[in-house]
Amino acid sequence: MRFYVHIGFNIIHEKEWLVEGSGRCSGRVEVYFEGVWGTVCDDLWDEKEAQVVCQQLGCGTAVSAPGDAYFGQGSGPILLDDVQCSGTETSLGQCSHAGWFIHNCGHREDSSVICSGKLLYIFLIMNGSGRCSGRVEVFYHGQWGRVCDDHWDLREAQVVCRQLGCGRALEAPVEAKFGDGKGKFLLDDIDCTGSESFLGQCPHAGWHLHNCGPREDASVICKLEGGWRGLRLVNGWDRCSGRVEVFYRGTWGSVCGEGWDLAEVVATPPGAHFRAGSGKILLDDVRCVGSKGHLGQGMHGSQIGPNCGHMEDAEVMCSGGWAPVRLVGTHGSCAGRVELFYQGEWGTICDDLWDLPEANIVCRHLGCGRAISALSEAHFGEGTGKILLDNVHCKGHEEHLEECSHVGWFSHNCGHGEDASVICSGDWPELRLVGGAGRCSGRVEVFHQEAWGTVCDDLWDLKEAEVVCRQLRCGEAISALGKAHFGAGSGDIFLDNLQCAGVERSLGQCAHSGWSEHNCGHHEDAGVICSELRLVGGSSRCSGRVEVLHQGAWGTVCDDLWDLNEVEVVCRQLGCGQAVSGPGGAYFGAGSGDIFLDNLQCSGIEQYLGQCAHSGWSEHNCGHHEDASVICSGIHFLMLQLKTSETCSTCSPLGSKITSYTKPPKLKNKSLLCLKGEPVLHLVGGSGQCSGRVEVFHQGTWGTVCDDLWDLNEAEVVCRQLGCGHAIAAPGEAHFGPGSGEILLDDIQCSGSESHLGQCPSSGWLDHNCDHHEDAGVVCSGMFLRLVNGSHRCEGRVEVFYNGTWGTVCDDSWDLTDAKVVCQQLDCGEALSAPAQSYFDGGTGHIMLDGVQCSGNEDKVWQCTHNGWFAHNCGHQEDASVICVALRLTSGSHQCEGRVEVHYNGSWGTVCDDSWDLRDAQVVCRQLGCGGPVAALGRAHFKRGMGPIALDDMECMGTETKLWQCLHSGWFSHNCGHHEDAGVICSREPSSELGGVILLHITQEYPQDSETPALDQKWNLVQQRS
């Protein structure tokens, strides 16, 4: 499939010039795929990928490959991530990548390129006072050269300053004021008007044409308004804290922290506090006296060859702006004790008046979503140092805690036993892996309600494992294992039926059956194996430079003592077959950053590289010219023979047990074979990626599958493997046209429950009796539903997956009945509201449905009446949304009695007993189908709940169908504690009515010390108020 590439630019106004880029050969990379332009994420993006883009666009060679949205953030979908090119490809589409629309990025990570092209790239040799003054050099046809000073004046200098983003020109020095250059003179007799956007637009004598000699280099001195722009802080709490990065020769890089002290900053956190950087380390041994105007004016070592790694990146916290915030006391970054940095030290906040509005500001400020809980009494442990704030009271619109009212800095009446804490939605729950060979493999356990519990393996596959590995910063997922592969756990089973898209940042963002809702035993505990190992720069994922993940950063391995024993372990760990060779000498290119391992000595039988002896982390005597590499044979699908006289079994993934095969064998005179491994599939000739002729990749080539014995069972497995929903049809006889090349598989027999085609028995590779007129095909449903941009999976903008892409639904005719179908389809309870007009922000891409009109009985929203797929008269400002809510009773002896809890805004919360009576209980019992009310209980009769208090001051008429239809004080607005949680006891049977009264039997007296009067055990006639 062909696709197109262009380089986009940041636009300040719709009708203004494109700025930031200096022409068509530099800018943000965008690709065109399936009718839409989208961006490319900068993960793994470097000059090899940039080289392919430049070649494809006819723009010469790559000068640099900046990331971090260097030319501004794009809009629309992010189409590609983890692009890896060798640099020799003729098109970006020939490079490996994570898959179309599959990414874990935001537009702040859009990738860019700067190509040599016909453009003129300028660099000022920093013999001046900073990056905005110096000798002018230009880049042309792969080399830097000098500019002659003939006719050089302020007009030319103005263009140079403008092109470099350095403000206005102050001087245009001549006669090599900043020293003679060393290369050739490339330009002479430049004649600018002063209004040009870049120097290449000015007339000149021609490339390499000049009559200049020594002491004729042109220079400029610019005045940069508003400070030095080649500096930024990354991964901090706000714009005034973070890892220090500087811009030099077209790329951002970090600064070594050696010699870094308070002359440069206000506070200097130790050791990669704001996460280790990547790419080049541009400055080392920086020495400032504290009075310099910008960092470039300080003394520093050479930009070439720093003697430190990214674990020593310089970082700062400035006193300017708002006080930085952090959460302390947990393994995650989005839950913990709240601490502020003020007057040079960290301190805590007292929990007086601490509630969800205050917690929400912290979570929002940290980019951690919304607050789930506002915890008190040093929930995550007592802090140390000073207590900075007390009686913090926020209205909810503030961006920083200091904007809220409080009694003043350091004024409080608290001890550290009252330190305030929060749990945000963004990084919850906490995870760990137990029983494996290290912290990155083992049984998956989650932390919930102060206890660790396991995850059931139902629907568990590599997508869920990928999220676990990402959340734990353990690299990539290798295996998603079930059947208690790492041993059976104990305690609660907290999660079941987890369904992740694979791009989530934490497991808490994936759909599941609900906490502690499962039908499993511990013999079904899920496990994962993550890889802290990757190969970079090769032609496939099974060859390249060896890199390992350590303390959150990737680094290389030195080739000292490197041989086939070590290569064998790497290939085994990555599931890449057998060792072919182990070249050293940076065979696949020199890496950057730290060299983490040296003198590795493996026996060749280890399962992981970390099990081999070595010199110690970061202990080496090497340079990157000695980076170790491997070439593996690749994935070989081993054939397992099953005798037809024996019970047929499914093939299982490596490391899994053989499970019973319920479908009767169809072959009587042939042995059945299984593929051990997951073959790569795609569908060809259909209307999208979820329908077409089935093709399999084997031994470097694509081939077809014969339709003998092909039915919906096999089609179901193909659809599942491709993430395309359920099988609708399994056409044979080359329904999507005959293929070409080899027919690779025949007589495939699936039960329909396998996770990929490699688990189904077949006649074996290339063993068939077919022609291409018998090529098998599939048609998958390809339709999914999700809610986006809400605080949890049960609220947000409605999006439908159809024909290979996600799109929105227009709000024309959108109402609660339509929302009801969405909530039921997603197993999210009842519809609370059906917001219109892009309540959760406008989407991107296609608008899939319009004029949706549901009766409320449909199973799927696309089964409702609508105008037809892609038929609409809407814009994304009309995207439809849904907010779902649910009700339950907990801690009772059966499902119709207990503490009342409501699921709203991403968490279960309780109801306060203020004004709680039988009319409120009647609504609860009716809504749950539990008959009439027996008692309306308060004072946490069914034990105290946890989390937020969702509702207070309930005033029901008794006729409402849903509890949230009653009058109340507002969501999460209350003056209660959990000792006031409301409960109900329902009859389980429809209420017996006698002349407008309800028979109520009180079977429980309140304790003697209760403030509520004790009630006799007798029948009471209570006048019905409905």
C-alpha cells in the first residue's frame, strides 16, 4: 500500500506565512494514510528515519531529526510510532513500525526533520557571547562552509537573526571578527532586502563562487528579546522545573550535571530526578558566576565527548512561578502524599478542609487526570520537614494550590499525622510482578483497598501485557501467560476480563468486569514476561545493536568478550530463534547515552541476559565504537506433530500448557501439525484492514491459505488475532481475488477460541493440494465502541471503530435512550446524561454516524436507526457524549441489602445518611429489582465505605426510577464522614401494599449508645408518601 509524506509547519494564523520551518525541506513530518493526514511519534526517531524522509521528498540528506514537536504540535491522528529504518529505504512505508494508528504518544512528541535540500541552514560559531552572535556558516550539499563579507551589512544580518529566531540584528561585523573559518567559502556577494525569511532567498554570486581569502568571514550580533531561546526544562512539574536541555546545531540535548550547583539554579535535585534524557549530551563542566544573562555565556567544556551519562543529567527547580508539586510515598507518580517546594525545601499540607476540589487541582496540575480520592491522616505515611499550608480551600477552577484560600505559609495547627494525600486516575492502580526471574516478569498483582491481589487470565493477551510492561517501565511485552504460569497467588482476585487497546499508560485505564468481579480461581492467575532488551538499527526486530533498559534509560553493551554464547541468550530472550552472529565494532551504528554493561560472560543456556556475569552496571572501559550487536535467525515456527489416533490438542504459545481441543479432527489419513509461534497475518483485497484474502508471512515472503475445511471457527481466530472484532463470514473460492506466490497453509482446524492462527492444527507449511482459486478469506465485524476523554471508561466522547479506523458520532437526535444503549453495551450501568456539542472536546478523523435513534432495546449502538455509515451533516463541534452511572449494595448478607454505593466519575462512592429515609430506600430497592424497602439505615450500619462520598441530602419522592433523579446537594458535595454512610434492606419481593401503606418490619435495633432512638421489634405502619 502506498502512502505519501509531507513536512508540515506550525501556523501562527490561518492566513499567515508558515513559520518555524525554513522551507519545504524542514518541518514536522506528516503522512497520508486511508484518506487522512497524520503525524509521526518521535519514539526511536533519529537521523536514519530522517534520512529516508529527506530522500523520499527529494530534499537531499538529513541534517537533524528533532523530536518533541520542535516545529509545533500537529492535529488529527497520530499514524505511526516506533518507526525504525536502516536509512537505505526509498520510502518511510518500508520501515518497521508499531502499526497504523498504534502509539502511546501525544502531539507534544511529533517528529520532525531538517534536510539539506536546496535550503540554506545557518549556524553561528559560538565565539561570541551566545548562540545568537558569531561567525556565519551555512550548510549545503552535505557540508558546512563560510560566508564572505563582501556587501555584508545589517540587511543580511537581519535575515540571519530572523532565520535563527534570534530577534533583531545589532551589528554585521566583517573581517572575521569571530575568527577565520576552516572550510571553503560557499557564498559571496549576498544582497538581501532585509525582509526575507531565510538567507537562501537572497541573491548571491552562486555557490562556491567568490573572490575571498583570510580575514573576510561574515558575522552577526543579534539582540534576542525575552531571553535565550535555546534552553528548556523537560519533564518537570511546571515550566520552572525539570531536566535542562539546550538547542545546538538543530537538535535538543541534555547538560551533564558535573559541577552543576546553585550558581546555575535555585535547587539541584540529585540524579535523574526528572527522568533520564536521551540523545546527545551537549554540555559538560558548566561553570557560571551567577550573573550571566543566559547559560550560553557561562564557561563549559567541549560539546563533543562529555564524560557522563544520562543518569547525570542536570536538573533545576526555580523559585519563579508557582511552587512545584509532587506526590510521595508510592511507586507511582499519580498517587501519594502531597508536597510543595517552597523557599528551597519540600513540605507537606495539613488535611484540614482537604477534599476532592483540592485534590483535583493537584491531579490536574501533575497531568494525572482527575482525583479519585482526597485522603487524610497521613494515608501514604508521615512526611518530614515543615508543614507549609493548612485550611486549603479551593473553588475548583484554580490551576495551582497557592491560588486557593489558606491561612498563610507555615501557619497551621497540625502534625505530620495529618498530612494530606491524593489518588489520581492517571496512574492507578499500582502493579507488581511476583515469582519471575526479576522485577519485569512474573504473576501480575495489583494493589487495591490496602491489599495486593491477582488478575484472572480470561481475555488476557499481549495487549494487556504491553500495558503492564509500559506501566512498570520494563520495556516491551514478550509473553502474556495464563494458567498460573508463575505459580498460584493468594488472597483476592481483583480483576477479570481485562481488555486493553495496548496503548494505555496504566492498567487502570483498561476496561474490566469491575473490582473483585470474576469467575476465576488462582489456577488462572495471569502473568507477563517483559523485555528490558531491544535491538536497534537492524533490518528487523531480530537483528541490531543491543540495548538494555536500566533505571528508566536505554543504554548499550560493550563488545569486550562478546561472542555467540551471549548472542544465543539475547536471541532466546527476544524469541528470535537461534544465534547467527555477534558482530562488534558498532556494526549497526554507534549508540548514544550510557554504556551499561561490559565483559558479559554467558554460558549460552541462560534465559535472560541479566543472568550472565558482567563488570557491573555502568562499569566499562569502552566507547560507543565498541557497541555490541546480534543477528538472530528470526522466528522459526516449529512443527509439532499430533497423531490422528490420539486426542487432538490445540497448539499453545511457548511456555503454555496444551489445552483440550474440542473440535473433532477432520483429517483421517494425515497427521496434524501445529505452528509454535504466532504467524504474521494480513488481509488483502477487502474494503479495509478487517476483510479480505488471508495471507501469512513465512520465511521472508507472503503466501495464501487454502479454503479446505475453512469456516467461521478459523475466521474467528483470524479476526481476533488482527483485533478486528468477530467473524461475520469465512468466504472461500478466492472471494477477494486469487493471490500469487506460495500457498503456505491448508486444512487448518481451529476450535474458534485460539488467540492466533499458530495455535490451530494444520497440514503444515507448504503441504497442500490447492490452487489460488481456493484462497481463503474472512470478513470481520471490525466494529467496536469506546468512550474517550472522560475521567474513566464509562464517560466520554462516543467513538466507534469501523472499517479500520475510529470515528465519532454526531449529536443530532442524540438523547438518553441512545446513551442507554451505549452504557449497556459497555457494561457501564445506566445512562446519567447524553451531553452534546463536544462536551468532552471534539474528536478527529471521520464522523461515523449521524441521526442515531435507538429504541433502548438494541444490543449495539450501530443496530439503532441512523443515516448510514459516514453519512452526516456535522462537524466535530457536534460530537455526542455519554455519562454512565451505576448503583450497588455492598457488605450485606445478600445482594438486596447493604451499604449504598454509586459509581460515578470513575469510582464507587457512598451516600451520606443526612435526610435518608424510606422514600430514598424505596427508589434504591426498585432500581435494583429488589422489591420494596424494609429499612433505611444510617450511621454506617453495613460498615464504613472507602473512597469519595458521592451524594448527600437525598430527598426522593419515592416514585423516581433512579436514585440520582432525586433532589440532592450535588455530586461529591457533602459535610459527612464515612461513619454516616447510608444503607438499605430490601424485601427481595415486590412490596405488599395495604390501602396506601407499606408494611415495614424493623428487625434490627440500634446500639444502646447510638444517638438514634432504639426501635422495638414490631410491625410498623408507615404512611406511603408517593
